[in-house]
Amino acid sequence: MNWLDEVELGELGEIFADDVTTEQLEQRFKITDLSSMNWALRKLLALGKGHAEEFELANAEIERIQNWFKKQDEAFQYSKQFLEGLIGEYAKEQRKLDEKWKGKSPYGKVGFRKQQPMWDYGDEDKLVKYMEENGLSDMVKIEKKPMKAELKLALIVKDEKAINALTGEVVPGIMVEDREPVLTIKLEG
């Protein structure tokens, strides 16, 4: 950001530094011609540059902290896996001696819990084809959804309602809301 931008931001800071309500600001500042619009665009451009610098600074600090935490987390994960491995080896040895073994201490409990078998369905397309060919088609989920892009082309809009172009009927469940154009401001510089 150059010194001109700093001047612009300084002026903007003075404007907003007072205890002035939004309503008072709107009464005090109105864009009435090209010159006043240019003034506002200069301020907006300087504001954007200042914000971009703050954003870069914040990202640099976030990245530095994330790198630090990544190193801390790696050390934590290594230590955790090491200790869990030692506990796991001991628990497996004890389980060989007693199938219902459980370990308890003031700092935690160690035991084994049965798990349900894991099913891997592989290629679901092949599975669906098999199911349809072998009388299991009632277990195949069929998902019906409107094809919205095609539907927009096939309908006519009148009075915020979608009308079937072939029958002239109002299509239930669709409302078409006209929206105001969006103001765009493109800053250059």
C-alpha cells in the first residue's frame, strides 16, 4: 500500500472515528456526481488494499502456527502410537491366558470389544445388476429427482408461476421469483 492509499484510509478513519450513526453518515455523504463517485471509489480501493495486507499477514501467521502445530501433533501421534502399541502387546498376552481379561488402573481401562463384520460392496454397479437379475430388485434404491435445467427449458414463466408449455397448466411446487439486478463495483489500480 502506498502513501496515497494511507492518506485515503486516514481520511476514511476520521469519518468513521466520530460517534456518528449510519443514518447521519448517509445524510452527510451522498454521491451526487462523477467527482463524488470517484472519491468513494478511491476510498473503496484503498480500503481493499489495506484489507488485503491484513489478510496476507493473518494468513502468514496462520500458516506459521499450523506448521508449529503439525510438528507438535506428529510428536503426539508418535508417542501415542508407541504407548498404545506397548499396551496392546501386553493386553494380547493377557488375553491368551484369559479370554475375558480386562485391565483397570486409576488412569484408565483396557479391554477388547467385539465388532460387527465389515462389508465391502466393491463395484456397486455390478452388485445392482446382479440383484436385478436374481430377484433382489426390491432391495435396489431408485432415486427420482427433477432434471432442473431441462425443466427450465420446457416451462414458461408467467406471474411468478411455472407453466407447462404443452398443457398450459401451472406446475405445482415451483415459484419463480424475479430479482433485482446486483450492483457490481470493479476497482482498478
